[in-house]
Amino acid sequence: MRYQEFYQKSIEKPEEFWKEQAGQLDWYTFPGTILQQTSASDFRWFPDGELNMSYLCIDKHVEEGFGDQVAVYYDSPVTQSKQAITFFQLRDEVSRLAGGLARLGLEKGDTAIIYMPMIPQAIYAMLACARIGVTHSVVFGGFAPHELAIRIDDCKPKVIITASSGIEVDRLIPYKPFVDAAMEEAKHKPENVLVFHRKLGAPVAQKPYDVDYQELLKNASPIPPVVLASNHPLYILYTSGTTGTPKGIVRDTGGYATALKFSMKYVYGIEPGATYWAASDVGWVVGHSYIVYGPLLNRNSTVLFEGKPIKTPDASTFWRIMAEYKVEVMFTAPTAIRAIKKEDPQGAHIKQFDLSYLKYQFLAGERCDAATLRWTQEKLKVPVMDHWWQTESGWPMLANMAGVELQEVKPGSAGLPVCGYNVQVLNENGAPCPAAEEGDVVVKLPLPPGCLLDIWNNPQRFINGYLQKFPGYYLSGDGGYIDDGGYVYITGRVDDIINVAGHRLSTAEMEEIVAAHPAVAECAVFGIHCALKGQKPLGLVVLKSGVSLEESSLQGEVVQQVRHEIGAIASFKKLLVVKRLPKTRSGKTMRKLLRNIADEAQYSVPSTIDDPRIIEEIKEVYKHNQVGINYTHI
Ligand code: COA
Ligand code: AMP
């Protein structure tokens, strides 16, 4: 099939196109209306359809005779355990857990938080919620109790599902004690905490609200999937915004299922029955879409990996897993490849394994540098493709659609627009940028099925953040350009969001924590280049007058506070004291200028700066502290 023709049809006849794709799913009620527009910017796909995601991911395959196929390969080098879970077993676990949740009083319309390490029970929990119409919100395990508390207060779960502990390389992560701390901090008090005991480390303290996962399951009766409206919110997934408060991206059921099923075939080019592996975490959108729902919908065996690309035990782990489970399509972040490349530059480990099943290697989550792309191409000898998407979209917006027609791979570009996404680059006046000119990357409305419905509890933030700047377009928050062949190049965020090791973080949130230190008069936190993680945060502070505090002790205190409030995942490690910060005459701190100086990128001193001499002062501080691309060695 020709890409251009297929893509064009999706843009010109979206209803016809997506009706056909919706037909690939088993609905209880096939939608009579395909696309409903309720306002200039509000579109709903399949509003009168009815279906159940848990049914489509599990029961359908069992009914069709695939109960013995492996649904999930759980591979945990950190606990030295492995498990192959069939669709039969998955149905048993999920339907009994759904029964257990119902016993706890959960029903359609309730919300539940899932805060778990990468263990099968995390997948069971998501699918059990989906089975009975409970909207889940998975919180990434690397977030600290304070972040969890913010999410508890926003989505008001009836229950939190967690595990006693997790393991980060060789360090025990106390999940349950973190939940207890969050429960204490949050204003909303969930009725129960369901705890899966892993028997790792010391037993965790019992609280009155605790329910034992294994005990609950013993007495639970399995329950079948309930019929849900297509627009029923399957999940809320919090992501960083440009303020300190994360936003809850709301995903529907029918549009998402249609889009994911479509993407497995046409973007990733994988047939049912094969093994697909996304090396991410269930706490991120990649985990939701391509560890859990996408592969299972498509009857692929999915890999649930509790480990890291290196150190668990070494840089051969990815290749071992790919060979062992005959992975056909693999998806990871460029950071993971850079980490492996650093340990094994020649790719010697790769040669020890039979990777002959591998068809495609996909990369996403952050900008992919050409060197990483080339190394992966050379070593794996299969098409290696960058692709671009966001928590908001839920599935790729730019890609090389491997299941349609393989296109040339252009280093630096995330590919061509995926069917359904009318991707454009606009200038400040809302006019399309000519080829190669950088501007805001936008998508003309309507967005295709599967994209965000709303921001939980905050519809106005959805409008203000995404729809207001260019009426009729979705604003992605990324900058970029399109070349004369239609390839799109994403150059980075145009706001205060940074991408550290493929993890999306808000510098505004870090800045709030730094600013709260009693010695700090003002501060700026921004992302600078990092050869391993793509970006890393750097903080500059101006001390209050009369305060004398060693830079190192201030740094120690603030770094600790960021770890305490956001989590180690923020990778906030460096703080420098400066005499003053560059500002516009209206008082706005010039963060982009500070970043460009550190990255030794081109910059011009803006005429609006209040005092140009400040640039020399900042350069001096950077030089003294070895900040800059010449100092960021892998
Ligand atoms: N729970 C608790 N802590 C976690 C965590 C989790 N799930 N994930 C990460 N952390 C901690 C780490 O232990 C580390 O703590 P430290 O500062 O005390 O060492 C900190 O958060 C930063 O973690 P990370 O950014 O992962 O850095 P790292 O040096 O531990 O590992 C890589 C570097 C490259 C191996 C790792 O970042 C990686 O695997 N990246 C790919 C991630 C990915 O797939 N992202 C795509 C998501 S779609
Ligand atoms: P998240 O919502 O966590 O998936 O992060 C989405 C953001 O990550 C995007 O807005 C981009 O800034 C960045 N991103 C994701 N994939 C890519 C890519 N392939 N190239 C460049 N940036 C990317």
C-alpha cells in the first residue's frame, strides 16, 4: 500500500477512514455516529459506540482459541525471575482482581491510582479497572510521595493499588511506605490501599486502610467485562505542564482502542501472535499504549521488563531479551541506546545473540541524535526509526509507517505524519512556515481517534494550553520544521518542559522548590545538553542579601529537597550561585539565553536585556564550574 494515498484518505475522508478502522474491533454496539463536533474545537469519536477494553485485550483472544498463547513475558533481572503468562492466565488474574475490586466497592465511574513497580500485577490492575469501568491513573514509581499526593487530590481515587516494594538496579524502593506518606499528605483520603506483598526487604508496616492483594483474590469471584460507552474515560495520566501542577490527560476507550489497533498494524508493522517489546515503564504513556493496551489488543505477546538497559546485570540485557522472546518489533528511548553504547561501544554483546526475528527498531521519547541512530542501524542491521508523540496524543503523530510503506530514514527527522494527523509548522502569526523554517509544530483539528479528551478537572486548561494560540489547531508545545520532502524535524520544547532520559519534567516545578529555600532571592531552572540523558536540569540562584551560605551546602539542601518532593527521577544535581539573572526590561528571566550560553549554541544578546554585562558574568560562572557541552562527557 502506498503511504501517500493512505495518508491522504485519512485527512480528506476521516470519518470513512476511521469507521473502517473501528471495524477491526469487536464492539458491543458499533458506533452509529463516527465523529461528533460539539464546538469549534471539541470533537468526539464514536460517541454512541459501546465496548470494553479488557474484553478486547483478553477474553476475545481466549474465545477465538488463543488462550494458550503467551500474553505477557515478565522478565525481571533485578529479582532474577521470569514468568510467561498466557491469555488464559491473564483472564483468570484480571477477572478475579476485578471481582476483588468490586468487593471493595469499586464500580463504574470510580477512580483508582496504581502505583507499582514493573510487575505483572500492575498490568492486572490496569486491565481489572478497565474491565469494570473504573478509571485508573497509573503514577510512575520514580515519583516521590509528594507527587503522588498531588495526584491523589486531583483524581480522588477510592483505592490505591500498590506493592510492598520495588528494586531500582540494586536499591530497594519502598513503595508502600511512600503510599503511606502520600496518604498522610493528601487531603483526599482513599478508602483502601491494596498491597501486593513481594517478600523483598523487611515486612511493611500495616495500616488500617490496607487490604492484602493475595488475600482479596482468594475470596474473589471472577467477573466479566461490563459494557462501556466509547467515551468512558479509560484512564487519567498525569504529565508535566508549564506550571508546577501536573495535568491529568484523559483518554477515552473506543477512540484509543481503534487508534492503538491501527498503529500496531500500520505504524509498527506487526502481525498478531508475534512478540512486541516497548522497554519503558507502565507509569508513562509508552507503557500504557505499547506495553499494555496496544500489544494485547493486537494479540501480541508483550514483554514486561523490570530492569535497566545497563547494570542489570550488564549492557547485554536488551539483546538477551530480544533473542529469548523472539522480539519482532522493539521500542526504546535513544538514552537507553546511548547508555548501552557507552558500556559496549563495539556492540560486542549483540553478536552473542540471535536477533534474526527482529524486523524493526523504533526510538522515541526524546530527540534522537544522528550518532545514536547510526550506531543502532549499524549494529542491529534492521530499519531503525525515530518517531514522535506525546502523552496527549497517546500514539505516534510522526513516524515511518512500517506497516504501510517503508520510507527513507532521514537522521534528525522523526518521519512523516501518521494517518489522521495533519501536522503543520506555523509561525507566530499563524501562517505556515516555508520549508526548513522553524516554528510551532501543530496538528490541524480534528485530532484522530485516541488523542486526549480533556484535562481532568480542568477543561479550561485544555483550551488555554492547546487550542487557544492557533484557533483550529492543536498546539504540541514542540518546535520544529518540515523539509521539502515533507519530513518533520522536532527541535525541542518551546516551553518550560524538559526531557531527561526520555522522562518529561517541568522546570517550573523544580523552580518552585528552589525558590522556597530561605536563602534564595530568585532563581531559574532550565534544561541543558547532556550527552547521556539528552538534557539535564541546571539551577541558577541569586542569594538574599546578607545571606552567607556555602554554595555546596545550598546545593546539597536544594538537591535533596527536589529529590524529596519530585523524586530522584528529576536528576536535579547542579545549582550555581550567580550575582544576578538576565532579565528583560519588563522583568522576565531569560531562561532560553541562559540555556543557549551553556550549550554553546548560537545566541544574540537581546536588545531588551536590562544590562548586557550580565552575560559575561554568567559565562564566567559556567566556566568556573565546568558547565557546557565540552564538560558533559558520557
Ligand atoms: N523508581 C525509583 N527511582 C527511580 C526509578 C523508579 N522507577 N527510575 C529511576 N529512578 C531513579 C534512579 O535510580 C536515579 O537515582 P539516583 O539519582 O539516586 O541514581 C534517578 O532516578 C535518575 O534515574 P535515570 O534518569 O533513569 O538515570 P540512571 O543514571 O539511573 O540511568 C539510564 C540512566 C540511561 C540507564 C536510564 O535513564 C534509562 O534506562 N533510560 C531510558 C528510559 C526510558 O526508557 N525512557 C523512555 C520512557 S518512554
Ligand atoms: P511525553 O508526553 O512524556 O511522551 O513527552 C513528549 C515530549 O517528548 C514531546 O513533546 C517532545 O518534546 C519529546 N519527544 C518525544 N518523542 C520525540 C522524538 N521522537 N523527537 C523529539 N522529541 C520527542
